[in-house]
Amino acid sequence: MSAGYLTERQIEILKSLRDKADEGTKQLLGRAIGGTLPRGDIEAVCQAINNEYLMKGIKEDYTPSEYGRELEDLLDVVNRPRIV
């Protein structure tokens, strides 16, 4: 995954997730930010983003909030190397 695909906002979100993650996930999120995340570790980063989405990205009516849509976009970017 190349860091060139991440927007400043996406990097900001990943840094926020990194700051509150366990040590192993911190390293993976750091690699995602730096553009050096191995394909085999994409799932773990997607899980961290998805956990954030479930906790803070949906409204009471289960539709995505603005932050939730940002997380969805970030998931798409991070997961793209596994799809192509």
C-alpha cells in the first residue's frame, strides 16, 4: 500500500487510531501511514478501522455519520491492494 493514496484526513484518522491501539496494531497502523503495509497485514488494519466505524461511525438509525463515511472511504483505500 502506498502512502500516496492517502489523503491528509485519512492519515489523521489512522494516526488517531494508532494512538489508542495495542502495540501490534500500532505498528501496523504506522506502516499503513508510511505506505509500507504488507498485503498480509491489510486485514488487521481494516479490522481496526471497522471497529472504529462500529463504535463511532454510525448514527442511532444505523446509517453512517459523516465520520462513518470517511472511515468507509479509508477502508476502501486500505483494502484496495487485496482487490486488484
